[in-house]
Amino acid sequence: MDGKGDEVDAGPALVSILRQGSYLIASIHTALDDSEMERFQSDLIDQIGKHRSRGVIIDVAALDVLDSFGSRTLRNIGEMARLRGAVTVIVGIQPDVALAMVELGMDTGKIHTALDLEEGLAYLSEAAQLSNPLSPPVDGER
Amino acid sequence: MTESQAADLEGALSFPALDRQDEEQLLPQLVAHLREHRSRLRAEWASRIQDSHLLQAMTPTEMGAETTSVYDNYVEVLETGSVEALQHYARDLSERIIPRGVETHEVVGIVLLLRDVLARSLFEKYQRDFGLLNRVLDAYEPAANRIANTVAVSFVDERERVIRQQQDSIRELSTPVLPVRERLLILPIIGVLDTERARQLTEQLLIGIRTHRAKMVVIDITGAPDVDEAVANHLVRTVDASRLMGASVIITGLSPEIAQTLVTIGVDLSKMNTVGDLQGGLEEAERLLGYR
């Protein structure tokens, strides 16, 4: 299940993408540069189709910085996953990161967020109970 | 401008080099004179303070003790030329009298009175020899100016320190993040919001969200007297950042004036969830959390 396991990189995995029922749980373990971020994006979108996932959780709790490219990629992943039929939740954004993201004026409008993995799973199972899980979030309520 | 006036001005900062020798000979004389007539001069000074209605926050006993210490410190500075001990004393004194409402002009006033009293006694002593009197004043004035300067600066420094300290404690007190029930926080904003405070407030809120695992936050701005564009933008950012942490925000307590101002200056608050008052905000939050 490790998205990076078979890559040429000798070092420890930078991200892991695990399957949990109909959900994918992707954890980013360390700061990624732009090309790593792009590879993470294509790996993840790939796996959504492979596992027929209905929900994706991206855990960024280990990151203490998230640059504009990173947050734009996360937003794009959310959008792409929606096109492939999965709801995406970003979890574990640290206070400093949240502050930096809004101070830099990043458009975070369409990202679903939750405090941590547990909350993210709760959010996804709630979303699954709705008649149309693909509908965008009710603004400000979730 | 005469030469002595010029020297006088300069003396406020340093002893003029020309007078070094004179000073060395004359200052011990002055000091001896001032020590000899200590009780008379001090009493005169104290009565002048009374007449000018200065330091009325202090009792006569305290006044006696403090004037004696100031007098002794004053003479000591004349003798040694070092203001360190005086600085120390002035800071200590300020610490004691600032909480009782003593103003800067009073402190400067009493020092200038003492300077005046002592100068008059020197006039009296040396009035028969103008040349000598001139030299005596040349030696006395710079030192006296330095003393007045030191006391005033020490007092103002101490005052500023106290003000800074109070500002810090107000700042800390004024941004409490309060858990009301599970997953629900209130953040009452009281007082003027400036950029620094808004930033600090956002930080505390985000940390609060993580600690309490909050899903809803009610920010109540009833206590904020004025909201301008900058503050409104801060609020929008706070809402966005909280959302990134997985918590939604309800803003309550927008006064009619603030509501009108915000719409008039055209701040985009469409993303903000607002409810009229804190009570309504809490009810709405509880509804969204599924408590009712």
C-alpha cells in the first residue's frame, strides 16, 4: 500500500497512502518539494480509481510549513478526487500553518478540513450518509 | 547668549572641561557648606514643597524621610560626581510613589525646588565676592542639572516600565478562549483590536481549537468599540484559519453602528456566519453541534 515503496528513493517514505475500507488515508510525513508534491498528487488520484474509494483523508499533521504550491496542490487534489467520485478531507493542519495560509491570502474556500484523522473519518462517514456525498460543503457549517 | 549661559546649557550633559580645576577646589567647599546647613536647608525645601502643593499624595512623615534621603543623595552626587547611587534611589522612589498617582511634573518640580533652595543659599554665602560666586555657580549648575536630569529620566523610565507591564497584562487578560461545552468555544473580544492583538488572538484561538478539539467557535465582539476595515479583514482571516483547523465560526454582537460601517466601507463578509447576540450565537452553535 505504500505509494513510494517501489520507487528508486533509498530513504524513508515521504508519504504513505493506505486503504481503509472505502477510504484512502494519505499521510505526508515530511515537507515535500514541488515535484514530490506532483507525484503524490498523481499517485493518489491513481489509487482512488484502483480502490474505488469514496473518501480521501490527507493528513498533514507532520508539516510545520505549507507553501502556496503545496496548498494549491491540496486544493487541486480535492477537486480531482471529486471528479473521480471521492470526497477529500484535509486533516491535522497546525495552528501556525493555518495562520500562514490565510496570511498569504490563499484561497482555501473549497477545501474540506477536520481537526485530525478521527474527525476526518467521522466527517466522511457523515458525508456518506447524505443522499449526495458529492455535493459541496454547506458553507461555514462544517 | 553669554558664555556662562552657554556653559550652563552644555553642563546639562557634561562638565565643561575648562572648569575642571575650579570644580575640584570648589565642590568640596560647597558640599561642606551644604552638609553644615543640612537641617535648615532641608526644612526650607520641605516648606517650599508644601507651599507649591506638590506631592500631596504623601504623608508629612513620609515626606520628611524622603526629602532627607533626596537631600543626602543630592549632596553626595555633588561630592562624588557619580549619579549611579542617585539613579538607583530615584528608580526605587519612583517604584514606590508611581502607584500612588504622583505625576512627572511633581517629581521634576521638587528637584528643581531643591536646586533653587541650594543655589540661593550659595548666593547668600558668596554674595560679597562676585568672581567667586560666578565660579561657584559654574561648578554647581552643571552638577545640579545632571541631577535633575537623572531624577526625571529615572522617573519617566520607571513610569514607562509600569505602563508596559500593565499593557502586557491587559493584553493577556483580554483574549480568553473559553470552553462552554464539549467542542464549543467562546472568544469574547473586549477592547480595541489592533493588528498585533488580532494576530495574537487568532493564534490563541487556533491553539484553543486544537487543545479543546473544538468544532464550533463563537466570537463575540459586543465589547469591541470600533471595527474598521483592517480589523474586519483580521476577523475574516481568523474565520478562515479556524476552518482550516476544522472548526466553524459564528460571529455575534455586531452593533448597528459596526454593521453599517462594514457595509458602507464594503468589507466582504459573505463568508462569515453572524448571529445577533451571544445568546443566539450559542443556540445556533448548539443546534449545529446537534445538542438540540
